Amino acid sequence: MPKNKNRSFAVIGLGTFGTTVASELARFGNHVLGIDTVERNVSRVAETLTEAVIADGRDEQALREAGVGNYDVAVVAIGEELEANILCTMNVKLLGVPTVWVKAMSRTHHRILTKLGADRVIQPEQEIGRHIAQMLHNPLVRDYVSLGNGFHVVDFRVPESLNEKRVDAVGLTDDFDLRALGLMRGSEFVGCESGATQMRTDDKLLLLGRRENLRRFADGL
């Protein structure tokens, strides 16, 4: 397997979620191995991924023969079969894959995978649902990224009520304990270090802070 500046990924389970993850990683130029027990799922990505093989994630030897232990990251994307998901997670850990991400189907499943040593447990439906709900709740929220420990970076669309106001005139720090990281004005980034930057309607204001403070600010716009 060739080594380059990009990482290598083994994606096990090529349903909709696994195929999307694997295809996007390959599009970014990474070395990606796709594994599934269903031939048509493997055939579907054979020309997109670096490698695609038919194998059972429950079988440690099959994963070993596929070279999974040589990859930087394993993504266990098996969705419907709880036992297969857990056994596959155990196997990639036994093979010594440095980083393991696993798709979970429930809170209990999440706890089990964490106990098994998964580096990141994801519940795509819940995460996307929360993301969409946040944007539906306040149309000014264009997007956001969770940084952990309660902190988020949020992309707000500047409304008419803030047009031509200075960043330091809306109480971000004093009233909401938020930090302005900058503005996106079309394709141009405008810094806000001095606080004197004037906002314009439809600018994208990038804010860093805790969720509850970001929500208070957004709800008041």
C-alpha cells in the first residue's frame, strides 16, 4: 500500500453512509479501502476507491488478509447488524489500527463501543437532526461546528438590524461572552480584531462561544 502525505482509511460497511464517507475520502485524494459482504455494494465503489474487497468484518483473519491493520484509520459503518458492528470494532482494534471511528445505532450501543475503545462514536441521524434543527430554529444560523466542551463556531447571516453597526457595538463580549472571529463578505475575509469593523446585511459573522450564549444572541436578532 503506497504511503503519502494523506492518511489511509479502511471503511467497513458500504451502505449509504459508508459509501458516502469512503467516496468523499477518496475524492480528497486519500488511499481508501472499502469492505462489504455484499458484492453489489463493493462493485458500486470499485472504480471510485483505491481498493474494494468482499470480506466479513466479523472475521478477524479476513480483515488481516485485506491489510486493514496497515491503515491509519478504520471506519466501521456497519449499520443494521449490532453484533457485526461490535465484532468488527473489536477486530480492527485487535489488528492495531491507530484510530477507529464507529457508527452507533443507539445510546446503549454508543456506550458499548466507547468501552471497546472506539476513538469516535457517531450517530449520523441524530447529529444531522440536531444540525438541521438548529438552522431551522433560527434562519440566521447558516452553519455551525462543535469544538467540544460546549464550544461552537457559528456562521450567522447578518440581518438588516445590524447593518453598518460596528462589531464591538452589539455587546458580544460583555453581554453574551462571545468572540467574533471575523466576517465573510462574499469571498473576502474581513478581520474583527479591533472591533471597529462595520457589519453589512448578509455578511457571514463567525462567532465562537458556548451554545447557550450563541442561542441567546441569535434569538435576540
